Amino acid sequence: MGKVCFLSLILWFAPMIKTPTNSYSLTIKVNDLKNSNGAVVIALYNKDGSIPDEKFEHFYKKELLYIVENKATFTFDKLPSGFYAITILHDENSNGKIDKKMMLPLPKEGVGFSNYDDFGLNNRPNFKKAGFNLNKNTTIAVKVIYK
């Protein structure tokens, strides 16, 4: 009988015991947008090969942000520790996609990637170069590049 009571108590209290988890917040700051038109799309990636992602199909998490005074900020909460990368789109016409220039593979709107100050045909974004380890609460500024 004593064993049954003890086991019952363990089963009763087990859901109340929280195991420590390694989860963190990630704040992304987007400054110096060329205007406050449209919105900012922030896509967070956690898999190799997921960037570039021109149609936003391979993201881990994605958010659409309002722009205030040419800036936008967002915090992802409770992210597990790991290797991540960020893509930013200044979606000036709010159509949810990266518009391209006629006859060129360059975007019409501003685009940014974590760890990138510029990109081009010889410096194409990829997950490994854009990636960073998240193992503490972190704030990252991502530069938006207009070509």
C-alpha cells in the first residue's frame, strides 16, 4: 500500500516539476530603412541550405512588422539554443515577396541577411555565412541593402 501511495504522489507532482530548458530570446533590429512604406518581413532559419529563400518557403519562423520612423524591431521568444540565420525584406509594396528588377536578378526592394553588409553575384547569401549561434539572449542589427 505504501508503494502505491508513493507512486501516486510522484505521478501527481511530476507534471509540476519543470525541467530546465535552454531557450532564449532573439531581438532583431532593422534601422535605416529608406522609407516607412509597406512592412518588414523577418524570417528566421535553422537549417543549412535554407538561404537564399526568395519565396519564403523554408523558414523556421516568420513575422510581418510595421515600420515606424524607418525602423522595425521584433523579438522571438523561447527559441531553443542552436544555429540560426535571418533574412529581412523591406516589402515596400506589401505583396509578401521579393520583387526583382527587370532583366537583373537583383531585388527592387531592400533585403538584408544576418552577418552581411553587402551581397551580390560574388557574395551570395547562404545559411553558414549568415548564421550565428544562439546560446544566450541576443540582440542583432540587420542591415537592409538597397541595390
